[in-house]
Amino acid sequence: MVSVGRQGKLANQGGDDHDGGMDSRIAHLEADMAEVKVTLGRVEAAMHEMLSLAQKIDVRLTRLEDRSQKQSEDIAEIKGRISSLPSADAFGELKGRLANVPNWWQMFIFIFAAVGGAASLHKIIP
């Protein structure tokens, strides 16, 4: 390793008093810096890609939040409608009432009998 003296002069390695092999060391440092610049260029490109992906994710999350809010509102509306529906007791009472209402066959027979009765009365009472 090359040591630096207290007066700021480099140890002599074959050049003048201020060289100390600096040309080769600077050339090596420049080559290393070129590699660092290439690597930083790749890192910068990757960061731009990651930023683009993060923006797309942000847009998608915003859409999901909007959908979630809409679904929450829809669920609240459905709950409100369900709470206003008749209870099971009321449906049971309605079912009991419907059991007493004649079905369409019974209505047909009743109408047929009424028409037949009216026709026979018409023949009896001219």
C-alpha cells in the first residue's frame, strides 16, 4: 500500500515527487467508476420500473377501495330492506290465510256450478 507522508507528498514509486504511481491508480479508479455508473444506470432503470408498477398498484387499490365502499353501501341498503320485511310469524299467518283461499280448480268448479245453477234456474223460471 502507498503511504502518504505528513507533508502531503506520496511515497516515491517511480515517478516524480508528486506521482507515486498515481497514473495507474487513477486509471484503475476510472475503470471502477465506469462499472459503478453502468450499475447505477441499471438500478435507476429498475427504480423507474418499480415506480411505474407502484403507480399501477395505487390505481388498482383506489378502484378496490371504491368498490369496497360501494359494496358496503349496498350491504347496508340490503340490511335495511331485510329489517323492514315481515317476520316469520307474519309469514306463518299469511300461509295460514292462503291455505283457506280456494285454488284455481276449486274456483273453476264453483264457477261451473254457479253457471249450471243459473242455467237450470233459467229453465225453471222462464
